[in-house]
Amino acid sequence: MKEEFIELLQSIQRDGINNLINYLEKTDFYKAPASTKYHGNYEGGLLEHSLNVYHILKEKLLNKPYSDIVQVSDDTVILITLLHDICKTNYYIVDFRNKKNSDGVWVKEPYYTVNDTIPYGHGEKSVMMISKFIKLTMEEMYAIRWHMGFTEPKELYGTISSVYEKFPLALALHEADLEATYLIESRNK
């Protein structure tokens, strides 16, 4: 999976992409989980999730209604899918809790927990991190920023609706993220 991920990023023709790839290599991105207890809560879950979102969105954009509405480059599809959750880089740590095993003996069990050293939100943090290395288009920024959709606070629902009307790619990314999480990854547990 890592080779496919890097190969896709290397296909992007933008200044700074190699610096971004080098940065990822120095982080836990390829080994990080996608969440603490939901989808992809295992080593490599973030990498797997990112690739799942890529494959789903790529297919989604080939079909109606998106094929009639959204016209974006392969670079855009690769960037927004593979890096939408870059904010989870160096975000999770392993901790231990006591749990009884099958014999009724207390043992220390590892689990993932959050250690957010850069509390800047979710989508906005991903945009910030990517922008340190490459220039994103407005459509890419909006798609990444709002990929969490209506899991955002209800006070933002009007903003989300406006974004999805103006940038249908943002809605498509949100849907691909949900499909990867609930239709692919949750069933693979």
C-alpha cells in the first residue's frame, strides 16, 4: 500500500510534492491508525483508509451526477483523497489499560489514544499541513476542509450546505470518506 501511495503522490506535478513525500516519511503516517476505536483502528489504518477514499472517489467522479458536474485533474483527486486526513499524522499514541483476559486475569492491553500537539481542528489542520509544502487550489482547500460534512457542529450546517453547493467536489469527498469508513473498513473488522 505504501508503494502505491507514494507512486500516486509522485505523479503530481507541483512544486514541493517531493518535500511533502519526504515529510511523510519522517512521520508515523504509514503506520498510524485511522481512528482510536472506529474504522482503521490498527497499525496502517490511516494509509489504508486514504487509499480506499482515493479509489472510491475516482470511481464516483466517473459516474452521474458527478461526471456531469465535477471536472478536476487527477492531481486534485490524488491530493484531496490521500491527504484529507494528514492531520492524523503524529496524532495517536499507544497507551495501556487494564483488562481481564479470558482466564479472568488482569492484563495490560494496548490501545490508541489522541495526543493532539497541534490543536487546529481537523480539515483545517490538514489544509494547513499540506499548504506548508504545496499550493492547493481553492476547490481542493474547501474539499479537504469540509470533508467531515455534517459531523461538524450544527452551527456550521449552513456553511457546509453553501460549500457543497459551490464545490460539489467537497460533497463527493465527504461521501467517499463515509463509504470507505462504513461500507469497506467497518465490514473488514
